[in-house]
Amino acid sequence: MDVVRVLVCVVAGVLAALPDRVAVLAAFSQSLDSDFTFTLPAGRKECFYQTMKKAASLEIEYQVLDGAGLDVDFYISSPSGQILFSDYRKSDGVHTVETEDGDYVFCFDNTFSAVSEKIIFFELILDNMDSDGADPEDWKEYVHGTDVLDMKLEDIMDTINSVKARLGKSLQIQTVLRAFEARDRNIQESNFDRVNWWSFTSVIVMVLVSGIQVYLVRSLFNDKSKTRT
């Protein structure tokens, strides 16, 4: 993040040195990233809506963090109601959609389970969601006199965009890894509880069997016959 700030300061300094003192709009390709974790009760289906623009991109990644079977049904539908992707009884998945104007619907379905609720994590990444639809290269029309500075603003902007994209990808990977860690921890805790329960049950059974064996052995040496005089 410090690298981005330094590069932005360099750009600001270059623009301030221009003779025309023109204001330049640095149009980055807007990328929105959000994640959400929720509990899906047994026998229920939850749907979410996302408004998209034409020629944009929607990427969704989901994982089942906890719940029996670690599985869920999932599908994405377009604004026209067409099913674009669907998963059946899966624990995770990644889907990317090139969008058009309208509301996209993605649903998580747990109706197949009558007992177990599921904890689900999903992440949305929206690309090219520029509000004004301006071309990222339009800012170049307002820049003049860069030859005097012997510096290429285009290279600076490309570097900033590259650093921003890599930082965003790093954040996305860290979020996904945290979700994997949470799921693995839930599995370990569930296995720990099962091992403790079966160990306790085995100890009780062993104690009962030992008591029965002692009773039977003692009964073999217990002479119940009576001697008459």
C-alpha cells in the first residue's frame, strides 16, 4: 500500500509541474471485493441479489465451513432467469460471469438436509463497474507538456494499476485461505469431539466387561454346597 501512495504522489507532483495546470482524472478499472459468512438453516434456501452493468465481470467463490457433509446446492441465474451455473452437493466452487445490465441472483440451497445447518462463506469480486463508463485512457487527452519532464505518465499509471491488481489478488487469496483454515478447524474440532465420545464409551464398556468377568470368575470358586453332619 505504501508503494501505491508513493506512485500516486509522483503522479500528483508531475501534474502539478505541468504548465497548463490542468486537472487529470486517473481512471482506474474499478474492482469491488466483498465477502460474507452466514448460517443456512436445515431445509432452507437463501438467495442474494447483485446489480451489474453491461460488459462487467462477476466472480463468486464459496465454501461450506461447517455442517454435516460440508455440502450445499448452488446456482447463479441471469436477469432473464436463465440458470448460468449450478452445483449439486458441493463443498466449494468458483464461477465467473460476463454480465449484462440487470440483477443477478445466486442461491444456496440446503433443502436436502432435514437436520444439519450449514455455515457458508462466499466472496464477490466485481470488475469493470465504472459508474460513468469512461474509457481508462481518456485522461491522456488532458495531459500536455510531458516531454519537458522526461517522464511517461502512461508507464506510471500502468505500474499503479499493476500494483493495485496484485494487492487486490493478495487480499483475495488471504481471505480464501482464512476460509479454508476455518473449515479445517471445524473439521478438527468435530473429529476431536468424536474421538473423545468414543473413547469415553470404550472405557465404560471395558469397565462393565471387567466387572462381569470378575463376577463370573468369583462365582466359579464359590462353593455353595452344604455339608450335612
